[in-house]
Amino acid sequence: MPEETSRTNSIDGSRATSRQARYRITHADGSTDAVINQDSSSGWVSIGAYRLRTGAGQKVRLNDNTGENSSYNRDLVFDAMRVTQ
């Protein structure tokens, strides 16, 4: 039976400038995208609550294609992941 867990990402607010950081969360029910404004975030930031199943290949991916104009020189930061039940 899958258990629902909350996933949070640690963001270094002094370095992250992307306003459209797109996380792809693969979980027991499929995949979900979460878009986070890293420019206004610092510390632990929730990317949602999802059901996880042992051995089902769950993962979190931060894509570098944010859709922001490259002339903005945005920086993405992915420091740590915390999963809580």
C-alpha cells in the first residue's frame, strides 16, 4: 500500500534566481510538475505531497529548461531533498 509523503527541497536563497524552477515528481500515481519561484524562496520549500510505493521508481528531477529568457541569466539551485511521512 503506497504511503503519502511530503517532499521538500532546500533552496539557497542567496544564489537561486529562477522564478520558474520546474520540478518533475514521479510517484506511485504518475508524474506531477511543481513550479517554484526560487528567487523568493529560501530554506525548505514544499514541492507537494505524493504517494510513494516501494520499488516503484519514484524520483524528483529539476529541469534546466525553465522557459525564462536566457538573457536573464537565471540560476537554479538544488541542494537537498527531505521526504517526510
